[in-house]
Amino acid sequence: MRKKLALALGFAALAAVGAAVAAIGPTGPGQIYTYYDANGTVVGQSSIHCDGTPEFWGKATKNYGVGYYICDPEP
């Protein structure tokens, strides 16, 4: 019984974290894509800055991770 309760609480916590990340991600204007080779080494990165300008270096691959960040509002 305790294992089921612990498992249920773990899934609930994971769902809450996932929902929070999903809510923050698309609303943040900054994005970072990091590209990896087959060994997991970073081989490139692209980003969209807070002002909307793109930046890219390295090589784009099918193995990538996506990150979001929230920009400070303009004064």
C-alpha cells in the first residue's frame, strides 16, 4: 500500500513539474536549441534572443535539446 501511495505521489509531482515547465516554455520569448553528436558532445547551438534576433553556430543535428528563458521586461 505504501509503495502505491509513494508511486502515485511521485507521478503527481512529476506531472506538476511538467505542467509548470510547459506553461513557462511557450510564453518565454527566448529559446535555445543545443545540438549533440552521437556521443553526446555539443556540436552546435541556435537561439532566438529577447529582441527576436536569431543566432547560430556549429552544426544542427537530429539529436537536440530545447530550452526556454524569460526575458526581463524593458524599462
